Amino acid sequence: MGSFFYLFLFLHPERPTTATTVPVVPGETVGPEVGAWRSFFGAQKLHSRWYERCSTLAIIAILSLGCRGAAEEARTERADRGLSSGESRDPSTDSRVVIGFGVIAGNDPGVAYKGYQPLMDHLTAHTPFLFQLRLARTSDDLLRYVEERMAEIVPVGIVSYLEAHIQFGAVPLVKPLNREGEPVSRSVFVVRRGSPLRNLLDLKGRSLALGSFHLTLSNLIPRHELLRAGVSLEDLESLEHFDDDEAVAAAVLEGRFDAGAVEDVVAYHHGEKLERLYASDPLPSAPLVIRDDLPTRVSQTVRDALLSLDFHQAEERQHWDERVRYGFAPAADSDYDPVREIVTRLSGSCAVGCHSSVELEAVSSSGHSRSN
């Protein structure tokens, strides 16, 4: 029977019940690190016609008859040992239900893979499911993955979550802890070291870099803080939006802008070259999001596995991405009501399109979400 099994695999390379090892387009499963690169750049899978494989098939069929027993036992032993030690289990030999975990690839998909794959290994080892990465280009892609069931869990910004909650009933699963062990984040205005700027009022007549319109900590919250400080957008010499927080930091470091606003994690990474001009009050950290129709058994099992990460053992997870390294806390939709209030407050003072495409009248926690 073993030879016929291998024949079937070659004649039918797409197996719906088993995870594919190497991804080919954004949203597909991720196995080895090279898969992250191929997924991001949309490489095309090349399938030979079955009759072009006949010589290979014949060799495999013959060899499998005599070598199957010892090799299969050794493979099973390695898989079990790897799972218990936290190593990645080979997805091509694992028939468990696959749960997709979406992340933004950024400028270097390899970095995203290295930072998040350890979390996939943890979840695979502590749940009955097989977790695999789905790389995306933007946060909009991540939300599309969830809405279209290409991924079950994605980390998104708060404003993006509020939009997804309205559009297709997304709900928060957990929220990450920061390096102090608190489930909060801050928006930070940064300047180059040696800058004469000392407070937000000093930004009048200066240039400012912000994140894209859908970002919370590098666009929505900075605008709110400027309003509170008595600085209008018209008071600025110039204002420009960038795709992400790293691009904002780079614009300030290169001297193209006097100041910028970024998430506190990014400000910390550039602490040797950038100074903090001002930090906002803490806000709940951006959640990991799921659909509201994900079975309770699945969501609860995954939540428990995420909450089992001990903050005090974060030093052992230095190779993890910082946004998941320190562990998680429970999250609820009501945690993000303060951001809803800020959106509502800014609606009367911002120009159209300055903060988000969120429908303000539907952002309240009592609003109804579209069902799937």
C-alpha cells in the first residue's frame, strides 16, 4: 500500500487535508524560511505533468516497499521529539487541522518569519492544531485574510480592528504585553538627538511625519495629542504620511522632518539616535483578532495557549518578535472604547480622511456588525 500512497501524492500534489510545506502566493501556508520569501513575492508553483514523472514514480514505488518500516518509525520519533522540544513539526507529515496566523511581511519577510515562527511552534505544541504563517503586504490584506477565511488569527492595529468589527464581526482574542509586562502601548513623538524642540508647542512652524491614515499610534493618537496641546495642522510647516512607523523614524533620522510620531516599540528600537519629545497616555495594546464565528472550542484553546506564555520567561524568547515576546493578556471589545471616543472627538476637528474610514456613527460598542 505504501507504493500506491506515494503514487497518489505525486499525481495529486494539492492535498486539501494536509498542509503544503512551501507557499506560493500571499495567504498560503508557510513552512521553511524560503517559503516566506516565495509567499511574499508571489512565486508561481510549477507542476510537471504526471507522465513526465514516470521514472521518478517507478523508483519511489520500488524503494518504498523495502524501506518504509524503519524510515517511518524514525520519522515519527523525530516528529514527536521535535514537538516536545519546541522545534517546528514537519507540516507535510502532520494531518491536524491547520490554523492560519497572518502577519505583515514588512521589508524583509525573512525577519517576519523568524520573529513569528517560534510562536507558531508554541501554539502547535500546546493545542491540537497545526499553526502556520500567512504573510501579507498590508494590514488591509490581513483583514481580508480573516474575512475570506484565509487566516483565522491576525494582529492588527486598533483602528483596523474597529473597522473589521463593523465590517465582518471581528473580535479581539488577546492583547500583547509590553516590556514592562503591561497590555498597553503609547504613541511617541520623536526627534533627532540634539534637536532644539522640547514640547509639542515647539512643533509650530516645523515639519512632522506621521503614519498612514489607518494607523492608530502614528496617526490617530498623534493628531489627538496635537489637538489637546493647542497645535492645529495649519500651524505645521508641512505634514506627510508614510506607509509605516519605520518609514516615519527613517524620515526623522535622515533629517527630512523635524519630528515624527511612532509606536513606542519603534521609538525604543531607535533610542540611541532618536529622543522622545512626548509620549501619550497608555492605550490598550493592539489585539490579535479572530472572526466572531470561529468555534468557541477553537478560540478558547488558542487563547489559553497564548495566555500560558510567562512574562517572566521573556528573556528566553529574545529571538521572538517583540510584539509577541512578552506574552498576552485577555482582551475584550470594550477595551477599545477609549479609542472609539477619540475617533468621535476628532470627527469634528479633522479634515475628511485624516484618521480612518471608520463610520463614526457605527463605531460605538453597541453597534451591530455585519454577519458572515
